[in-house]
Amino acid sequence: MSTPQYRHEFKYLISAAQIPLLRSRISSFMTPDPHAGPNSMYGIRSLYFDDCEDRCFYENENGTDPREKFRIRIYNRSSVRITLECKRKEHGKTLKTSCPLTFEQAVCLMRGLPLPEIGTLPPLLRKLDLARKTRRMHPVVIVEYERVPYICPEGNVRVTFDMNISSCSDPDSFFAPDLFKRPVMPAGHHLMEVKYGAFLPDYIYHSLNLGQLSQTTFSKYYLCRKFSFH
């Protein structure tokens, strides 16, 4: 298993009209992610955690460095593959670590219950469990959207178009077929993410016209959580 590596990650606000243009510009040298469906898209649903002081939210708002956040993620609303992930932001780069979860483990994390004693827990799951006990880390918001991903081996580049980003303030409904959710972006606006390793090839930078797009520093978690605050 390869060691996780820090990557650059930049986010841009784009309109619905820009998406087909940007996709056409990169389609000749970037390929759709093989995990995507026939329409080059898959659905993502994530359950984010925060502590009793909303530390993750305010660290994102204040640009604290370093900072971390935990989430449980599923794809296409299916519980067949459940993943626990931790994203660490440090010196402008991002490190993502992950481990698989069983359905029973995910439900325990959602409901604040003790984890079942089944063998040795993965280090990342033990880390979250410790944060639950010491910082009262608990699920706070669901984030859901559709993603169209492209990849390029040169520079280990990944470009994603994340559309229809919405939030749900009921963590218990994470595995429900449908959510009561609310959009968090202005109508007709979406998010493009550009992630890469050591370098971003010039032809990708110029094809996406990154110098002219509106960059944002806030995460989907922050946007959805801010929207859900009363």
C-alpha cells in the first residue's frame, strides 16, 4: 500500500454554463475517473464531525494551520462501500487518510455508541474514537453533491466538477435513500477542485483558465455548516 502524500488543492466557483466548456478543454489530455459511471459522474454523500466547541468550523473560518476534519463517506447513496476519512490541511497542502468501515461501525459513530469489539481497529478509527471520548466529537452535518472527475498521471492531477452541493442537518438520516436537504450555492453555481502533487502542468492551468476564475478557500463542510447554523 502506498504512503499517502500531501497534495495541493485549490477550489474555484464556476457557473453551470462554464462546466461543459471546461470539460471540453481538458477532455483531450485528461481522462474520466474509471470509478465514475457511464455518464462520468457519481454521487457523494459525507457525514462530517465536529466537537462540542465547533472547533473544525471555526478553524476553517480562521484559516488555522494545521487543521483536521473527519467524515464518513458513501457513494451513490449505497452502503456497500463506507469509508472513514480524515483531511489534514497544513502549509497550504492537503493530506487525506482513510480506512473502510462496516455498517455497524458507521452506525455506532453516527449515534455516539461504543464501537463493537471486533479485532483490532484501524489507527484512523481509533483516532476518531479517542476524539469522541476526549473532545466529544460527534456528527453535525451531511453534505451531498454530484461529482464529475478527471485525472491525469502527469503531476498526479485530479480535476473535479462538484454540482448541486446541498446540506442536511439530520445526521441520523445519513443512510436514508433520500434526504431533506437544502442547496448552499447560488442558483446555477457549482465548484471546481484542482488537486495535484509536485506540480500542475501548464497546459492544464491554461486550459482551465485558472488565473481568471474566482478562487475560494472555504470547504464544502464549512459552507454547509454555515448554512445550517441558526
